[in-house]
Amino acid sequence: MATDTDFIAYVHEQAGLGARLTHRRMFGEYALYVDEKVVAFACDNSLFIKPSDAVTHLAANLPTAPPYPGAKDYPVADELLDDGDRLRELLLETAALMPEPKMKQAKDAKPAKPGKRR
């Protein structure tokens, strides 16, 4: 079962982070970003938080499960969806601990080959 857009909208609403929280479709599911840093995944209408000290400190009792077959276990934050303050704090703290996103390098612009003239 794939994650539906209503679930993504609900996570955005509950987190209350406005434009700071974004999402991108990946592999049929979604990655969630705070300030361009991946902080969570939405898979099968569940919210999987990236493992970090933020989870250990703020939500150590969250259950864990793999977000997709073959993945390592991630904390499942579904129980925080009804507590916007805790969810927001966890997402922000997770983002603070994540590395800065890598800058994409522009592809080298190759000059056009001159055509043969007759």
C-alpha cells in the first residue's frame, strides 16, 4: 500500500512547520525534509523518523520497523501525529543533527560541435 497525499498533508498540518517542511516522492513513497535535510520517510501511511540522538532523547519509546523491505529499522512516529508540538520538536531536532545537504554540481557545459559546411 503506497502512501497517499492525504497522509502527507496531515503530517504537514500536524508538524506546523509551514514551508520549512517539504516532501518529495521517492520510489513510490515520500521523503520529508526540514530545511532541505531529510528527516523522515512516509511509507505505507506511516511516518518513519531518521534514527538519531533526537529520537533517543525525545522519543525513545517509539516502536521500530523497516520502512520498506530490506531496510534497517527506523523509529515509527505514528503515535506523535496527534501531538503536533512533540512531532515538530522531533523533526526540528532531527534536522539539526543531520548533515548539510550536498550541493549539486552543474554539469559541464560542452560547446556545440561546429557543423560541416559544404
